[in-house]
Amino acid sequence: MLTKAGIPRVLPLAALCVLLVASTVSHAQPANAVEIQIKADQVASHVSPLLYGLMTEEINYSYDGGLYAELVRNRNFKEDAKDAVHWQLVQEHGGTGLMSLDTSQPFNEAIPASLKLTVTQASGDQRVGVANDGFWGIPARPNTSYHASFYAKAGTGFAGPLTVAIVSNDGTTAHASAQVAHVTQDWKKYEVTLTTGKAGPSADTRLVISAGTAGTVWFNMVSLFPPTFNNRPTGNRKDIMQLLADMKPAFLRFPGGNYLEGNTVGTRFDWKKTIGDISQRPGHMDDAWRYWSSDGMGLLEFLEWCEDLHMQPVLGVYAGYSLRNGARFTSFPELQPFVKEALDEIEYVTGDASTTWGAQRAKDGHPAPFPLEYVEIGNEDNADRQVGSYETRFAQFFDAIKAKYPQLKLIATTEVTTRAADVIDEHYYRRSEEEMEFHANDYDTRRRTGQRVFVGEWATRVGDPTPTLGAALGDAAWMTGMERNSDLIVMASYAPLFVNVNKGGMQWVTDLIGYDTLTSYGSPSYYAQKMFSLYHGDDVVPMTASGVPTKEWQPPAGRGGFVPPPQQAAAGRGGAPQAPPTQGPPPQGQPPQGGAGRGGRGPAGPQQPPMPIQVPLMFFDATRDSKTGTIYVKVVNRAATPQSVHITLSGVTAVEPSGQAVTMSGSGPTDTNSITDPVRIVPVTTKVDGLSANFTRTFPPYSISVLEVKAK
Ligand code: AHR
């Protein structure tokens, strides 16, 4: 059982023992203790209130088959022009019929084909129908009401009735069923409520619409929604939204990622095709990730998702560049339609009902404008190898957006020189725990130029489908660096956020949150982020660390291997701690490079194995709540042994002896959570006694801890 913070009330015995050992605070100072000195009355910098947020795109069945709660797959038959994929003909007790895709009865301009069912024989208990197998089944939960809807058009001589049911795949259990009594010969929408009984939960199910009389009927836009988060009629899956809500994210970067760009301009996230009545949305091929997107998660749904979780939208706009075939538009006349598209999009988000697109949003059901502070121009435009392309494109967006919306802050996705981007988005995917840890201090020496940084995608990519505890340790080490430097780093978001763990659901390995048809879970990295997001102050306090043990690490060679951090002028920041110098010069033959690991498209790694490197075994940072005085000390111990840390707080007049520790640990770096073992590695909260301005605490092996010390 979990507390609200996702922390088990009943701890596994092993975890309890580890924590009891670790929760002993002493005043004696072991000889090998790491020394931490915290200047609690000083402020090195401020923690950005937007630091911890989310990044999302349609990848790994993030929306369709994921967060977007629609249960019918290929609901408007656009996934395949020739074949009604995910639909099957049902013929029971000797009933017979035919099922085909048919364009003779167009549904609307966006959706040309319908599903034609011809019942050739049905009488008595015989039934003939169409079935949808959903996204790896239809989740039939006990005592639950589902909203089913579809459009139908009857052929001459057929009037129904039709039965709508959630049925087990072997046909033996109808979890819920309802009837539509009469079907007309014009396209019309029909809606029923399907309420399940005690059976289930089960995903070995499908949705069946069937008839018991002969005749022809066409179907389109067949939809089934379970109860959704905040009861939005075509909203989001409750369990996944709750996992996100528990992280208290400050922003949502959307709609991508490569999904924003598409492989071609025609498969970009074309926002105007994603708004309004879902039965009019054409959907599009998500060719960046190779599956069909219904666009049920459209622009307004992204914004409502932000609203539901009290997040700021960080809006990515298509910047005239797609991923394949050199699809880019740089000249003024070529790019203007896309600049206009972005301006219209911003108006849709922020305009009042007197504006064209604000009025459209109101018509779509949301009269109130949304707040918007940041707009990102494109995604990973360092991949556009045409010299000057992004510079030219960015300038045109910048000039037009700043002219109309001077208050907006614009994010560049790679370096630009002719315009002063407010923020630059940097992406870091690291291939090992050690590589991420090696980079944990990179920002300590980054020159402060006034331009802030959005670490818009980052992850320690260890773990399939979701990160291991080792990855979470790498992530936590990296987060200490980001938090400590959050005067520079305004926002950060892990990527990718989601993965459907069913076979065929994953396109990108190592994703924060996993789910299948019925359940979901947070990875150890999810919990590490939650710990960082929930427990921090608003001021970074100066901290120094000495005696931090290190361990040798041999970086791998070759493409995708180790890339050294940029060499930058030290900024002389009082707040930068910490571990002893760990970083030698860049490996032999390697020039210093920036933007390492961006989206896996970074420069090739060295061909010869680089020199071994010493990487710290511990990472720290400290923040303070300026209102309450609470000091949050974050400690990452990636070592296989417990580590004693002697902590001295200066500049405090009193320290409450009791505090709390939130600790996540495990027996080894490969420990992980999974769909069948969802809470193996989770943070545990314990009371800590014996705190003072000078104490020693032992941190368990493979652990991430936040120590809360109340001081005046
Ligand atoms: O997060 C997966 C992909 O990585 C994103 O779509 C892209 O921006 C990056 O290359």
C-alpha cells in the first residue's frame, strides 16, 4: 500500500533494515567520512520554479494506446487504406456475414472509408457483427461504466437493433452490453453506456457491435472511453495521470520531439488538423515513430492536460524543418506559411474570443485563454546540416513572434547568433550510469551569458523498457547538477516519458513510465524525479564536499560512446561545490565538444578506447526553503557500500533534532520496477533524530536520499 507520495506504508523487511542502519545519526566522525559543509545563511542562487517538468510526444504509444483513454484502435479506419486493421468479423451460432472497408458511403471529407457489415444470415440466437481488439485488448474492469459511441448508416431494409458489448476473446463472457434499438439510413451518432459487473479485470477482450437480423450497415468513428481523469469526456487515463500528478510537474513540453517535425512536412504535427470534433479529425501517420496517430490528443487536449495538472504549456512550433529528404523551408516566401501557422497557434492558445483562433478555441469548448510563457522553435535543429538554415528560420520566427507577442520567451533548439534566444534547449541521452555521473558537474563551470538553458530531453539510457536503479542513480547525480545550477537551467524534462510495454509498443528503449492495457508503474528514475521535484527549497545554498570517493570508469569507444563535456570558462560561482576534480583532459585525440549526446545524433565517439576516468561515487546538493528555513540535502551514493557523511551547517542558530529522510535504495544497479513488480524500488520516508549543526549520517549503498533539516 502506498501513501499519497507513493511511499509504501508497509515496508519490505529488507528495506526496513537498510533504512534503520542508515537512519542512525551520530556525532562521532568516522575516519573515512565524506565532509560536507553547508553555508546555510547564504544564497548561491535560486531554484527555478519551473525546474521540474515533463516532455511528451507520440512515441511508444504514448497517447493512442497510452494516456489518451480511447480504447478503440483504428476507430475511423484510417490506419490502413486497404485493410480494416484491428477489426474482425464476428459470426456466432451459424450466423454469416461479410465485413469490408467501403468508400461508397463517405462519412466526411477527412474520413473517406467506412466499415461495411453485411449480415447474410442471422435469426434466432445467431449474431453477426464487427469486433475491435483495441490497443492490446480492451481493459474490462469490474463495476465500471464506459461510454461507447459510433456513427452508423443502415442500408435499405435494415433498421437494427444493434448490440454493443465488451466481450472476452473466446466469446464466453460479456463483461457489459447495451442495445441501440433502431438505426436510420442517414449517418447518425449513437451512444450507449456499458456497465460491467463483477468479472475482471481483463484485457483478453474486444468490443463487439452485432446484429441479429440480415441487412447492411456502415460504421464509422467507433469509440469507447472508460472513466477519465477529471471526467473529461474524451480525456486521459486516470492511473497514468495520477502518476504524473504525483510528480507535481511545473510544465509540459509538447508536441515533440521528432513527432513535431515528422519525416516530411505532410506528417508534421499540423495543429489545425488536431482541433475540433474528433469525428472530423483526419489523424496522421506518425512516421517519425512509425505508427498511426488518431490526433485525439490534439492541441486543445494537450492544453487541457496542462490545465488538469496545473502545468505551464511549453509550446513547440513547427519550424519549417522535417527529418527526412532535406525537407526544410528557409527562404522568406517558403517559410512564411509556417510562421503564420505558429502565430495562429499561439493565438489559439492565448487569444480571447475576439480573435479568430481564440474564438475557435472557445467554439471547441474552452473559452478561457491558456497561460503561455515559452515557445520553442522546432526541435533538435542541430540535425539540420544545411549551413545557416536554422539561423535563418529561427530569425523569421523570432521577429514575427516577438513583434506580436513581446512577452513570450523563445527557445532555440541549437545555437543561434543573429537573434538573442531567451533559452536554448539542450538534449542529453547518456548510454551508461557512469557517463551521466561523469557529466553531473558540467553546468558548474558553464559561463553565464544571460541566455538560460532548458534541458528539454535527458536520460540515463539503461533499462529496457524502463530505467533501472543504476539509471536512476545516474539521473539523480545529474539532477543534483541541474538543481545546483538552476539559476542557469530554467527547466528540465526527462524523455521519453511513456512506454506501452506490450509487445510492439516500444520504439525507444528506456522510458520513464511503463504501462499495459490495465496497469501502469513508475520506474526508479520516475521516483528519483519525484523526489527531486517534491523536495527542494527555493534557494541554492553554497556547499562544499571533500573526501568524496571515486571509482575508475572506462568509457566505451565508438559511435554512441563517450563524448567529453564542453570545456568552458569557470564562472567563479560561489555555489558550485563539490567532489574533487574528477575530470581529466578530454581523451586523447578528442576535441572538446558541446551538446553531447543530443538525440543520439551527436558526433561519432572516439575510435580508440579513451583513457579511463575517475568518476565520483557520491553527489550532493543543498537547497533551502526561504520561508520555513528547511534545508534539503540531496545525497546520491552510487557505491556498493554504505557511506558516512559528516555534515556541518554554518550560519544557523538552531537545528531541530528531528527531521525526515526520504530514501530510495536497492540491492544493486540492475534492480528495477516492472509491470509485474511495480513498486520494488520506491522512496521510503523515515523520521530522523539527533540532527544538529554538526552530525554524521550513513547513506545506504545504491541510494538516493533527501534529508530534510529544519534550521533557523
Ligand atoms: O525522445 C526521443 C527522441 O529523441 C525525440 O523525439 C527527439 O527529440 C530526440 O532525438
